[in-house]
Amino acid sequence: MKQPVSILPPQDVIQVLERLEAAGHQAWCVGGCVRDSLLGKTPSDWDVATSALPQETKECFAGQRLVEVGIAHGTVALVGTTGHPIEITTFRADGEYSDGRHPDSVAFSRRLEDDLSRRDFTVNAMAYHPVRGLRDMFGGQEDLARGLLRCVGDPGRRFSEDALRILRCLRFSSQLGFAVDEGTRLALWNKGDLLLGLSRERVREELTKLLCGPQAEQVLREYGEVVFLVLPELSPMKGCAQETPYHCFDVWEHTLHALAHAPQEPSLKWAVLLHDTGKPGKKTYSPDGVAHFYGHPPESGKIARQVLERLRFSNRQREEIAALVDHHEDKLPLGEAHLKKLLGQYGQQFVRRLLDLMEADMSAKAPGIFQRRLPDVEESRRRVREILARGDCLTLKDMALDGGDLQAMGIPPGPRMGALLNRLLEAVWAGQVENDKEALKQFVLRLEGRRSL
């Protein structure tokens, strides 16, 4: 028997409902905010569905700050008192989806039932009103209680309408820890090829949310072949055995275990996912039958850059994630000179994530490896803290000698000066010279083969 539902929308959301209803329209809280509230979570967003047409919605909130985020599809965003937008969308009844991504037409409706019927999963197809209570036409509340993801209506049709729903299904399974209903699961497999028609940006966003979900490891283990359709670079890892004393899993299973250990940060999760993509192509054997993967970090970095560029990550994200992959097998414990170089080139956050990646990597190796090597990671973290606490020279800006000083020494601006400044910085990192102007000048003279200015 269903339990009574009590959801407490924020006051500015209640005011939106009241304003629309005072003008003679229906208005309900819908979608993820209802689902999350029923799960006892605090929703990050509140969405309102209404019988008011977009122009009627605008008239209801005349004089208030509105953003026409998707007015062609019936959505107007009202910036509430907290500064957080509340999306208000007219009830819709979609037409056909001939491209598997967007409806050919959007018909506005005056009926809540039409709007709920076009949604993806039952747990997202519920509406709530503070006075009228919960509207649940498809058993979403029961599916929440059972921890089940089930399409609204025919799952094959739902996925054919918008193939992104396939990745959304996996993402919700990862985030919520829900199983996938059998009929929905079969349709998910059968319609997987439709993923190839999706925009790369949409794929990137769903995969990122999936990777950051608490159950990403299990979802990828069960539905890896579906994800391989959009990330074919991962497929060779499955079944690629690692016949070494340091490993007990194939490359794919090792990656999944490492992913489960890593903190839920998007850049780090992507780096973990991609860190060993180069191993299958670099696998060789020594005469004793032990497998080796020489040169796999730069190869994995190369593959990572290809994946991240295809999915249209920003330049900054692409370089950070790929650099994490490049450096994931740097020798531990990381020496002070190397740490200073990494800190100077990439910053504190990068080095912290690199050490988290290294920890996750070793956590997924053969029994005993983690316990033996974790102190090396902790020692590296300690060295980072000491370097930062001392305020050591990490960048050219920190160096006691600059281009003006070199110019005064007779070295003209240009490539030669730039190379010399970088050589000085590397010498400071390595402890070959103190970060002192006079000491640096003397070092320059030695490099230049001169006795004095």
C-alpha cells in the first residue's frame, strides 16, 4: 500500500504554482525534484509543468526576471529570490522522432497526463502539488521503493524517440543504484546502435555523470558493451589479461576496480577510465612468459586525447585529463624536483589528482601491492605539503631573476632568453642553484662560459 506523500517545495516554487493557478492554469512540480524528494534527498533543481502556454506564463510573471531558455519547446526560466532559476514548461505531447534525437514537432497540451506520458522512466514521470498531492500514473512510486528503472510505456519506442535515454538509463542506475527492469534492459541492448547518432556533447555529459555515480563500477561491468559503442577505445581492454605478479585482473576489470576507489571528481574519473587504454596495443612477453606493457602511459595519453577531443571537452579539461594519464606511472615516491616541476607546470590541484589516480591504480592490483605501495603515495603527499609550506620556487614568476636581469647581462629577448630562463627554473627545482638573484647570475655566467658581466 502506498504511503502518504509529503513534499516541501521551496517557498519561491510554491509562489510560482500559486501565481499560475491564480491566473486559471494548472501547475505541478515534476520530474527529478519529485523523485529526489521521495528518496529523501534535497533536489538541486525544481521544475514546474503547467497548462499555461509560454506567452501566458510570461504574462503571469511580467515584471520579473525571466530567461527564455527554451521557449520554442515551451520552457521559460524564472530567476527566483535565491537567484536559482525555476524552469516552467508548458505541458507537451511530442510528435514523431525521425532522427532519434529530437521530436519532429512539439504540441503544447492542456493536460498533465499528456506531459507525463512522454517522459522517459516511471520514476521521472511523477508530479506533485502541495494541495492535490502526488500524481503517479505509471507506478513510479512503487519502482522507487523497489529500486527499479522502467521506461514509461514501450521501452523500444522510448529509446527510439531519443537514444540519449539509453545513456540516461545507465547514468540513473549509476547515480541511484537502481536495477534496470527486464523489458527496459532488453530494449537498451537492442537499440544500442542508435547511440552513434547522438551529439558528442550530449554523450560526454551523460558519461561524466555516469562515471561520478556511486555504482559506476557495477554499471560499466554489466553494460560495458553498450558504452563501448560510444567509447570503442575501451573495448580492447576487456579480456586483455595482465600476466604479471602485480596484477590479478584483466585491464578492463582493473580499470573498474580503480574507478570505484577514486574520489568522485569528473576529471579524475575520466583519467582513471582512460589510464590504461594503451596497454592492449603495447602488450609483449618476456621469455619467462611474463607480460609487459612498456610505453603504455604515453600511448594511453595519446588515446585519451583522441577520446576527449572527439567528445569535445574543453582544451583545459582535455590537457589536464590527458596529462594525468601521461604521468600515472611516474616513479614513486615522487622526488622533490619532479614534484616541483609538476606543481609549476600544472598546479596543486593536478598533483593532488595525480596522487589520487596513482592510489586508485594500485588499489586495483594484486593482493598486497596496495598495502606495500601506499606509503610511497603518502610520502609524495607529505613532500607536496612541505614544498608548498616552504613557498619554494615553482614557476618563472617565483624566480628571483627575470628577463630584465638577463637583458642587463647582455642577453637579448627572444628564444635564447626563454630557453635560459627555463633552464634556470629547472636548476632551481633540482636544487642545483638557490633561488637567489646573485646565485642565479653566477649560474648564468657558468652556463654562458663567462667569468663576469
